[in-house]
Amino acid sequence: MFNNQTTMFLWQRWKVCYLVILPYLLFAVYSVVLIPPLQAGDRTNVPLKNWGGFSLFRSWVYDALEKIVLAGLADQALLNTKPLSRMEAARIVAQAIHKLEQDYGDYNDRNYLEDLLYKLIEEFGSELAEMGVKTPLNYEAQPKFLNLKPVDNIQFGNALANNSQKPVNNFGRSFSEGINTDFTFDGRNQLGDFLSLYYQPEFFLNKDGSQGRLQIGYAKLTLWNTELEVGRDSLWWGPGYHGSMLFSNNAPPLDQIRLGSAEPFRLPWIFRHIGPIKATTFVGKLDGNQIPSHPLVGGYRISLAPSRFVEIGHGRAYQFAGDGRGYTIKDFPGTIFQTTTSEDVDDPDSNRNVNNLLSLDITVRIPNVDRYIFIARDVSLYGEMGWDDTRKGWIYPKQPGGIVGTYLTGFLGDPKLDFRLEYAKSTSIMFTHNNIYENGFIYRDSVLSHFIGTDGSELYARLSRWINEDILLGFQASRAEIGTTQHDLVGKLPHEKRYSFGLDVSYQVSDRSSIFLQYDFSRITNHDFVSGERQNDHLFRFEFTYSL
């Protein structure tokens, strides 16, 4: 009745449904139907910007959550799919409050954790009140059906650069030679438990002129445990601190449509032992300065925590469509559920020829490790494996790259001293693509994932210490080799080599205001991939933030 070719065709389609589509349908059903309605509360995202300092590349909230989770004050938390919503962050804080109230574990000698927790309670007082969590710090906070904050934070900044330069993980923004002045503010508004709005306009002034733009802006609709976000926002997928194998804030925020679980959920029956699960997927648009112009980018990520010590994640990104490719909506399912790689569909005229990137990551968090070794109080070990387009056999990827790192709190017996060490490596086939997407995995001339680009590497270290509860000092150093992602130039242009170090100071002036100071130096060889071109970059930054 059926010939072998037809049978193979049906089997391939069934395999796609069974291995890929069915799990996503199950996630959708359990996320939407079997999860009880959530509390009303602010579901805007915690920004991937260091408002007020006390962190780099993201809000101080993420650093604080990482420390309390690493100390064992929260069980099975999912931190590696960013951004988190304010309600997600508040739920982790609520767990920590409960454990301290119950005198869970030995935290009598961890006064610094209580100071950190106090700041988090003040930040998420309204969200905690919505959950019924009351402390002396948020006793007067009341849940509101309509919560309007037209202006939440105001920030004024100045940067002095000796050369035109583009810092890494800075939303793709460059600084001109001389003085660069910027002004920004953000606002967030919440209607019930279903509609959230966030916006952050920015204004710049330097010798090249002035510019204003909407840096971040989105609306989020929440129904049960499913949220739909439409607008412009940044992503950071994976455990890396200085980069990612899929998405980071090295490039400007993407205009996107994102669908995912509002909060982690559990599957029923014996699958509850998998732990809390978070799933998200999105589609965004890239710029016109590429070949082909205006391609689309999409991706999905699933993360889970089978125990309080382990967090596991898997993600995929795909670059597809573009002007002149004749891509239509009917081609989209084949793009999402493509089980083969572009090595197998290398026809440049095929709409299924997409730029595929995949990653697997794991984080192991070990509290109280000082019982066994003196080097730190708590230790986090993490790794992310990434590969691009090709595979060697059915399972093992061809030429994978990745990130490995460790985060040590209470370093060398000092409870206020933290240390992070991270190494990243990409291979000659990563973040680039032949035949079709010749510029590689970029957006507005910045790599969407790790700034090291194709066939690059970096060794990064950061040391930070609290001088008192209001002052944080930081020092970082990096040695990086950066490769171009443009396919026809990979292997032909020299690597840009950077030796960098930086100092930063964060100071809490008052309950509502803070100052952030930073100095960065980079010694660059083969600047902008020009052989023998040398440049020394100096950058001084000052930011004053006032929170309403």
C-alpha cells in the first residue's frame, strides 16, 4: 500500500510530533490549565541593567538572588533564564524569609545575608504583601488592583573616553571620543493580575550629536500561568556572567513576541520529581544591515531544577527568513521543529536552510563548602555547551564550544568577599553561517550571544567586596581573543586581542539615591581585525540614580 519512501516520510513526521511537538503541547496544557491562578502583582521584568550600581551587566537584584539561593535559603530556584519577573523574584525572597523565620539551618553567622534580604524585602514589598508575606519592612505595603509608577528610576550619566569604543555587554552601545552624556528613566504599571507595562527611554549627547530612543518597552499579558510579552526587551539565557552561548545583552534589545510560563510549574504524578520547570519561546526581528536584510531570529529555552543543588537548561536559537528568501508563514513550523541541521539542508534556495544554535547548561550550587575546604563559604560551579549548525553522528555535536565558571562567596574566609572565574571558547563554525546569513549571529553589528564571536576565547575574573552595607568595590580582569562572524572573512582576518582590567565603586547615598563609578582599560592588538593596529582604550563612567 505504501512504498518505502512514503513510509519513511510518515515516520519522520511522526518522530517530529513525538519528540518535539508533543512535549511542548504538554507544557502548554499543564502551564495553562493545571496551574492554579496566580496572585495579582507586578509582572514586569527585573531589568538586565545595573540601575544604581552594585552589579555589572544586570540589576543588583540578580546578584542578590544568586547569593541567597547559593546559601540554601531558597529551594529549587531557577535563575538562568533571564529576565525574571518581579513576582518570580519576590517568590524566591519569600522562601528565604520563611526559612529564616523557621531558623532553618545555621545562619547565625551570616549577618550579611540578612542585610541583603532586607534590601530585597524593601524592593519587593508590594509583591510580598500580595503573597501574604508581611515583615516590619513591608508592613504598610498593600496589594493594589491598579499600580501605577509612571517614573520608577531616574538616571543621569557621564562617560569620558579617549577613543571611540564599544564596551561589551552594553546593549550594543558605543561611546564617542570625549564626553558622552546620557539621561534615562523607567516606569512600570500594572492592571490586576493580567496586564503589565514597562518602558525605558534614553537620551544621549556627545560630539557627534544627540539621540533619543526607546531602549526597552513592552506590554505583558498574563493568563493563569502563561504570559505573552510584545515589545522590545533583552534576554540572557544561561549561567554565564560575562557572556552566553545563545543570548546576552551584548547586542541591543530585540523587538520580539515572547510566550512562556509566568512562573515555574511542576508536572503531575511521578514527573513532579523533575522539579519546577520554566519554558519560554520567542520570535524577533533583526536589522537591515545584513545579508539577507531583516532576517528573523527565534528561540526556545527550557530549564528545570531537580534538586536544590542543581539547575539544568536547554536552549535553541534559529536565524531564518530575510528579504528575498520568499519565506512565508507556512514555512515557520518547519523552522521551529526542524530536527536536522543546516548541514543536512545545505540548499541555499531552501527555506529550511536556517542558522541553528543549541546549548545545554548545568549549574551546581554547594552551600557551606567551608566545612571541607577553606577557599569559600558557598560555591557555584556552572558550564554551558554550545554548538552551531552541525553534528557529528546522531548525538555528539561537531566542534562544540562553551563556558565554564565558578562563583565563590565568602572567598578566603571573608564573608564580604566574592570571587568569580569564567572561561569561554567558541569554535570556527560558531556564530557564523555559510551561504545564507553571511554576517553571522549578530544584531546591529554586535554578536547576540558571546562577544568573543567566531573562534574566540576569553578568561575573565572578578573580585568584589562590601566595605560596609552601603559601599561595594569591584575589580575585574579579562584576556580575550575576538573573531569576526562574517563567513567569508573567518580565518582570513586576524583575531582582535584584548587585555582589560577595570575598577568600579557603588555607593548608596541614601535610601533613594546611589552613585556608580567605573574605570576600564583595554590594550587592543589588531583593533577591528586590522593586522598590527594597536589601541589603548580608557573609559571613565559616572552614574547617579534616584529611585522614586
